[in-house]
Amino acid sequence: MSALFIVSLLNAQVHISGVVTSRNKPVKNVSVTLKDTYDGATTDETGRYSFETSEKGSQKLIFNAPDYAEVEKEVVIGEASVTMDAELKEKISEISAVTITAGSIEASDKKRATALLSPVDIYTTAGADAQITKALEYLPGVQKVGETEGLFVRGGTGTETKIFMDGALINNYFSNSVPGIAGRDRFNTSLFQGNIFSSGGYSALYGQALSSVLLLESVDLPARTSYDISGSPLFLSGSYQFVDADKTYSYGVQAGYSNLGLMTKLLDFNTDFTKAPEAFNGNVNFRFKTKGGGMLKYYGSYDQNVMRLTSPSLEPEYSQNSVGLKGANTFQTLAFRQKLGRYLLRASTSYSFNKNNIDLGYLNNGATAAENQVNNTGNYLNGKIVVERKIKQISAVRGGVELNNADERTAFNSFTKNYNDLISSVFAETDLGFSNYLSAKIGIRAEHSSYLNKNNIAPRLALGYRLSANWTGSLAYGIFYQNPESKYINSAAPLDFQRADHYIFQVQHSANGRSLRMEAFYKNYEHLIKTVGNSNFQTAVNNAGNGYAKGVEVFWHDKKSIKTVDYWLSYSYLDTERDFLNYPVSLTPGFAAKHTLSAVAKKFVTPWKTQFNLSYNFATGRPYYDIISDNHQNVIRHEGRLKNYNALNFSVNYLPNLGKTDSKAFTVVVLGINNILGTRNVFGYNFSNDGLRSMPVVAPVNRFAFIGVFISFGIDKTDEAINSNL
């Protein structure tokens, strides 16, 4: 009797089977179960499943997989076998969705595979001198230009890259400088929690940059109250940062002083400083956390610097040239973000003031024989409002307005100039996430310039596609406009916006702590300004210039292959020509090298709490030109090619324990040597008025050594510094 009962139960089992697919491909490891029962199975490599059940009647069959939306199907179970197939749809999520990376390297978003150049990365990159823009020179697309400040990207001038802080434009990011000596970053790297460097194809939220943008995001609230002291033979600085117990607000102050005088005596300088570069800087900040997770942030800074130097004169009537600088600038920014229901509001404003006085002296036996003065002052005001609404999980729409006003005054001997321009902009952009495999960014920006009295409309488009689990591809296209540089606007002329069209294709592979990024680009320039005059004083006359830039870039980053070693390699090939400024014909610009190669390696020795850093930068020789205006015609008097650029840099960071373990003091001792081999790199040539004599433009010093101590009380960052480099 028992045997008959068991047989009847077995006979009551019904076989259920089927195939699970997605996008016409089988899906394995899908859990298939009858709802509210333990009956079910998991799909195999071919997407097939099968199981038996004794349930009868109307039931629900559940198909569940981590990366797919759950599917529920009605099934009627009788005496016969049941076949039930299912088509799964991808579960679209912000984490697994493909991101558009064409033209960009991001360092602020941890989930993105291109994450690079955190503050710790910048501080530990040998040769970067703790400067963000110097560290970026070790990434593909950025040219090594040592004679002037700025980011020279993909055949663009240094002024074709704009830098933003919390969405607001920084109009005086670099310190004041004199010809042949580049200014430094004025902002402390630790002020920022991350950065996005776009070497092309950037968002419609930003404009007035023909080549690229650098977006800096400042820290919200510090971890706790702390104060810092830093010192070296070059500088001394201190800061205090207070954070309340509830972490709802903070405020801080910092001051620093630097003087190159001692270093000019210890090292063999190429530049004869009669007044060594000296600078003072100070800044204040406050941050306030609002209800609903919003944030209000203020940052204000003041800097001043002076220097004077002499050099042999190229003119026979004088024995020496003398250049003196007195510079002062201030920057203030206020940024606010707040969620308002389904919307996110971001508002930012910045004010910049810059004063730059340069004395150009001509000496005979140490006595001034002639002198010219150039005095520049500038007031810059920027404001931006962006409203964003998220749509579902990975789609969003945003739009806003931006105003940027420039008011400049220039005096050069008897020549004076007043320049004022208000650029008004509106923009809109949408992120479209079609699936975890396909996304798009579509934007448009419109601008009006009060000085030019002209308008422009610039569409932007980018697509991202996941080729496989670890491979992604991106395409980007956009039109970008920029006003002519004000320093060339010295008389009335029928000028227009300058224009660049970007085309970018990228393929990227990321897996297991390694990433490979390959990118090809083409830029077409139109309406570039043409000028008359010599290299020292040029005046724009029209927008008849044009040009192109095309190239290939490769970037390899590896943190896993060699234990406790982080390294990256980058290579850039650039083919570019321009007919702009006073060029008589289309030429390769003097700031563009055809081949650029960089390597960075960092080794952390945990027992010693010491990190060793090496970097190398190579660039093929750039062209140089001596162009003069002869009878209102621009003529090349001399031209040639510089020798290849080479620089090997080394630094070591030692993190000792200061005092007791519970003192929460973080100390870093840094020793750095830039250009260890002492290579005399040449950045160009200056020529006499008659063209018979010339002098190379070189770095102030071939080999530079630096030692410094940085102490932070209140926050022990030792483990953080170690872990970030393992």
C-alpha cells in the first residue's frame, strides 16, 4: 500500500523546462522558481533550465538574475509537461551602466575605471611640484611647455584651456609671470577632492575654451579639526581648520610665504635674479551643510609676488636687459547646491582681480639707459546656475545660464586700452541611458558677446557603448567657440568668435587594477585671429586664420602587476598646423611637439613608511620661428627645430610617526630632485631687432632639489597615505 502511494506521488510530478535569453543570447545562472515554493532550478550555459513539481493549477513562475529585471509569468500546471521561455531585460543601474569617457580622465568618481590623479597622486608624482597642472603633463594629450604657464592640449594654446572650481570659472589660476618664466598654480592641491580633465569634447555646461577644460571640485567638510605646518628652504606655511562636533559647518584660514633667494645661492641657476622670486599668499574658507544634504561653500584667497632679473642684451647699444614684476591677485568663489524635491540646484559665482606691473629696463654698466612699463589690471565676474532633474536611474536633464564679465585696463608707456566684454550663455543637456550597454549625452550651448556683438550656437554629442564586460567605446563630437584673446585687441577690427570642431573616438579596457585607453581625435579650427606686429606686440586685424590638429594617444595604468608598485605610461602623437596670429603661412605651432612620451612609477615600502617616485618626460623637438612685420607683411626671418626635451625626476616621501600613536599627527618628509641628469632643455629663442643675434630660452635652473616637512595635527593620515598607494 505504501509503495503504491509513493508511486502515485512520483507520477504526479510535472516537468517544467524552458530557455532564458536576453537580447537573443542565452543567460546563465538565472534563478527560476515557482512563487511561494521551493521548486525551481538555475539556467545552464545555454540558458536552459528544467525541474519537476507536484504543484497544480494556476501558478507564477519567477525568473531572477542580479543584472536583470525580475520577470513573473503565469503558468497553468496540469498533467502534461510545461515549456515556458523567458526574455529578460537588463536592469539599468548607475553602477553598471556604461559611462562616456571620450576625451576625459576623471578622478572624482570612485566607480569610474579611469579614476586617476587624486591629491595623493599629485603630491607623489615626481616632477609635478605638488601642482595639478604639472601632474597633468604626464597624461596623454598635454604638451610639455616650460617657458610659460597653461595647459597646452592637443595643438591648442595655453589660453584655450579653461579651469573651473565648483562650477565657477577661475580667471587667474596661475601666478603672475614674466616672459620665459612660467607662473605656478595658485591653489593648494589638498583643497580639492577630485578633478575631471577633459582633453576634448566636453560638456555643454562649459564654454569659451577651444581645446579643453579642467573641472576642480573642492572638499565639502573636513573630517575633523586640524592645523598644519609646512616648511622648507623655499617656503613656510601654516593653516587652521575647525569642524564642529556635529559636522554641520567648518571654517579655516591659511597663510604662506616663499622666497627663492636661498635656492639661487645653493644651486647653479641659469637666470640671474637681482631680486629672487618672493611671494605671499593667504586664504579663508567656510562650509555649511544645509538641511536635506545641501552645501554652501566659500573660498577666498589673496596672493602677491615680486621678482627682478637681468640677462645679456641682444641689442648692441645696451649691455643688459632687466625685467621686474610686481603682481597681486585675489579670487573669491561661493558655491551652493541643494535638492529641491526632484530637482538638484547648483549655483556658483566667482570674482577675480588681477594686477600685473612689469618694468622693462635696458642697462649699460648697471645703470638704467631706458625703461618701459606695462601695467595691467583686470576685474572678472562669473556666475552660473544649473538645474538638474534625474529621470529614472541613469538618465537626467539639466539646463541653466551663465554670465561672465571681463573688465581690463592696460597701459604701456603712452598707449592705453580699456576692454570690457559680457558673455551671456544659456545651455541645456541630457544624459540618456538606453541600457547598461548604451548611453548618450546630447547638449547645446548658446552665447552672446557684448564686445563682438555676435551670437553663437554650439551643439555637443557623445555616445558610449559597452563592447564587452571590460571593453567600452566612446564617440564625441562638438562645436566650441572662444573670444579672441584681449591682449591682441589693441585697435578696432571686425572680429568674430574663434571656432574648433572636435571629433573623438576612444576605446578603453579596465579590469583587475589595470586600464588601457586608446584615443584618436581630429580638431578643425576656423576663424582664428590674424595679427600684425612683432612677437612682443601684436594687434588682431581679422578672423581669417584656420588650422587643424589630429593625433593618437595611448595610456596604460597598472596597479596590480607589480606588488606595491603603481605606474602608468602615456604616449601622444600630434600632427597640427595653424595659420594664425602673425604666421605668414600655415605652420606647426611653436608649442607643439609631434611625439610625447611620459612614464610615472611609484613604489611604497610599507615597513619603512616610505614611497619612492620616478617620472620621465620626453618630447621631440618643437619648431621655433622669428617672425617680423616687414612693410605690413609678416615674414619668417629665422626658423628651426629645438632639440628633444628630456627630464628624469625623482622624489621620496617618508611618513614617520610623530610623538605618540594617539597624537593624531601626520608627518611627511619630502625630498625631490627635478631633472636629475641636469639636461639643458631649450624652449625657444629670442632674437635681436635686426635678427643677427639670438639667445636660447631655458629653464631658470637645469636641476632643482627640494626638501620639505609637512605636519598635520588633528588628523592622522598615515594609514590613508599608505593604503592609497598599495
